[in-house]
Amino acid sequence: GKDTKSAASKQESPHGKVLRNLVEKRDRSFHIGGDIQPKRDLSRFVRWPKYIRLQRQKTVLLQRLKVPPSINQFRLTLDKQTTTQVMALLNKYQQEDRRMKKQRLRKRAEERAAGKPDAPTKKDLTVISGVNHVTSLVTQKKTSLVVIAHDVDPIEIVLFLPALCRRMGVPYCIVKGKSNLGRICKRKTCAVVCLPEVRPEDKSSLNKIVEAVKSNFNDRFDEIRRQWGGGVLGNKSQARISKVEKANARELQQKMK
């Protein structure tokens, strides 16, 4: 029994070599026309489109350069939990799009055709969008909450709004994503929205949000306007500085001895 097993394991290959196993091991060759190359992560070698390169360069520049407080405040956005509450409230007061308007006018026309008296539909409570409209409402103190997007480009469009809101005593907050605000206004993007009034059933949730927003933004305005941003060095620069500091510390220890 043992001899037959050893004879089966040690078979001769067509090349005349004695095989230990049935399958002969062959080294792979990755030359031209040889074996298929293994899969590698080539994202570092990709020639990315220009707009992606510009985005990344801008992000790195904003980290490296010193950013003044008036611009840096747009990095200090509302926390995730409160943002979810704000968006849930704003979604209840979405602006009317073309399809909704068409349905409303068609219903009104059908009622007129049925012989009923033509009564204009009551204006529904919705969010107000647009920098000019929001600014005029803030100056008149006719809004209960202002929501500003953090990634408006150019940032000068909304740069003055936090200071104006604080001066007028209007609660404001900065949230991530102009596209999120755009979804509420039935557009691609939106720089700023405000909520003038809410229905009685939503007043308690609005009061909670206003309280959280005031503690995060309005009450901390003096602290925020002194807080500079940027000035973060790259990995190579940090490594070089730490190397020099270690060398200096070593020299100091030797002198102390």
C-alpha cells in the first residue's frame, strides 16, 4: 500500500523531471505577452479631470494658508443631529414646484367649470430663499431662523449674513451642503434660506432648534470672530520640523551631561 502511494506521488513529467505532486508549480512571468498583471491601486497615477484637481488643490491651499475668521466661520458647521432636525423642519415647508402649481391651478379651474365661485387659493407657509429676500427679512426682523450653506462660491455672497443676523438678534446657523438647501427650494443649489413663520404644531420643535442654534452660533459670535483657520503644515514639513526638534533636544541633553 505505501509503495503504490509513493509511486503515485512521484510521477515523471513529460520534461523528464520527477514530480512530487500531480500539479507542477510554474513561476509566473510578467514580461510582455506573459502572465496577466495582478490588480493594483492605480488611483495615484490617474490623470484626474481638471475640475477635480482644482478642488483638491483648493482644499490643500485652505489648509496651508492662514484663513481669516470671517471666512473660517463657515467651516464651523452645525452638528449632525441638530442638522437632521433643521432639515426635517425645513422639508415640511418646501417651496412649490411647477408640477404642484399646475395641480393647484387645475383644481381651481375645475371648480370654476363646475359653477363654484372662484376663490383665490390661500398662500401656504414656505421657506424663503435668495440672498436679497432673506437680507430684507432679517433687517426687518421678520424671520425666526436663517440657514446658510457652508460651501457657497464665491463666499462673499453670504459673508456678511452672520454679522447681520447677530446684530439684528436673528438666530442663524451654517449647515453643510448648498445642494441640501437646494433640494428644499426645488433647485440644484441654494445659498441661504429662512423660515418666517411655522404652523402651530411645529412651534415646539422650532423653539428647540432656535435654542440649540443660538448657543452654537449667536452666543459664541465673539469667540468665532477671533478664531483663525488654516496654517496646517503638510506631512513632509511636519516630519522635517519634528526631526530638527529631536536633534535639538538630543544636543541639549548632551550639553546637560
